[in-house]
Amino acid sequence: MENDGGMPAELSRPRGWLLLLALLAGNVALAMGPWFVRLADTGPVSAGFWRLLLALPFLAVFARFSGQALTGIPRRTLMFVALGAVAFGLDLASWHVGIEMTRLGNATLFGNAGSIVLLLWGFILSRSLPRGTEWTAIVFALAGAAILMGRSADISTTTLIGDLFCLTAGLLYAVYLINLQGARQTIGGWSLLVWVSIFACPLLLAIALINGEPVWPNDWTPILILFISSQLVGQGLLVFSLRHFPPLVIGLALLTQPAVAALIGYQVFGEVLTLLDIAGMVLLGSALVLARGVARVRS
């Protein structure tokens, strides 16, 4: 329902605007994460380990206050959570490695590519072919990715490899979401995040040690800001606000992430975008919005 000004009715009230502000602020907080991954004097995978470990006690408190049980979870459910946590841990490791190698705008866009994978997974489940807007999302995604990766290849092989790491992260995140759909409904979102973190932390630490990364930071500031902005503020505000909006609005709000990340990349790291880069980002960003609006499997 809309009011006379064409605004959704739920946003015409003060609480509606507060929810919208929370949705946008959550996306902005998440977009700042790659900046602090780069600033951390640990390795990128080690930063992911600390990001989850430091947030664990806070997530447990959130779960308790939400009335979500942390014990007594069926063994079968925990098995699926553990498998999903492996996908999530590999997703975070791959994304953080890619952040160190490619441009921040690219890293954020490719890291969110899971929306396209969920759209394609919906076709597999329903045994149907794309239609109309779905084809548009797929074509835009392929065209945007091709442009951005082509530009990365022009810059350096390292930048292109960074794109591939971030794209892999997006695929792994989709695997995580698909695997844990049932568990999320069974034990609740906060409790799920607690158990995913418990299972994913040892995996991230093992990968960091195998890679020979420094684990213990000399300067804790970037690590603390990373876990506060990404795991507490970003995730917290999204959990608070997401259920109040349709997928299309969520997809549009998601575009604040690559925009903010690209701005940080330009201002802090001198990552200049050409018109071709912007065209690729617009195509891929539009694909993510469309995929959010029509996906048959949703997070």
C-alpha cells in the first residue's frame, strides 16, 4: 500500500524510516570491512579468524536475549551447520585474500555474487528455464563480470586473480546459504551465527597457519574496527531490518556496498575507475538487484 506521495505505507511512519536507515547503515558498515582487512597487520585469513572469534561472545548474548537456544540442538542439524560453516569459512578466507589483490569495488561486487547463484539454484530446484527479468539478470551479470575482469586483466594478473578469489567467495557464500536454510528456521539466526562461528574459527586459523600468515596483530585497532563494523554493527543492523523489506528493496540497498567500497578505494588507495569500470559495475550491480527480486531461493 502506498500513500498519496507514492511512498510505501510502512515507510511513511517514523519506525519505517528507522528501519530503512538501519538497512542502509548495515550495508555501509559491511562495505567498510575490506578497508580494515587491508589495514590489518595480520594476514587476510587471520583477520577473518579474529573477526569471527571476537564477535562470538556478543553473538551468544544476542541469541540469549532473542530467546534462541544455544544447546540441545539436534545432532543432524549441527551436522548441516558444520558443513555450512566450512563453506562460510572458505568463503571468508577466499574473500579476504581477494581483497588484498583486487580493487575494493570489484571485491565487494564479486563477493555478493551469491545472489546470482541462488537465482540459478532456483531454476535447478524447479526444473525450469529463466524467463524475462531472470534472463536479464543473467545477461547483465555475465556482461558486467566480463567487463570488470577484463579491466582487471589489463591492470595486472594479480588483480584478475583477486577478482577470481572474490568470485569464488560469492559462490561459497551461496553454498552456505543453501545448506543452512533449514537450520536457520530450526534454531534461529543468532544461534546459527554462534555455531557457524564456532565451527569456522578453527578452519580459518588452520588456513592462516598453513599459509604462514602472522596471526597475532601488533596493532589491534584495524582488527577491532573490522569485527565491530562487520560482525556487530553490519550484521546486527541487517538482522534487525531485513525481515521488514521485500527482496527488491534489499537488493537496491545492497548497491550501497560497492559504491562505498569503490569510494574508499579511490580516496584511500588511489583506485581510479574508468567509464568502462563504472559500466561493468552498473551491469553487475543491476544483476544483483534483479536476482534479489526474482530469486526462488532466498537467504
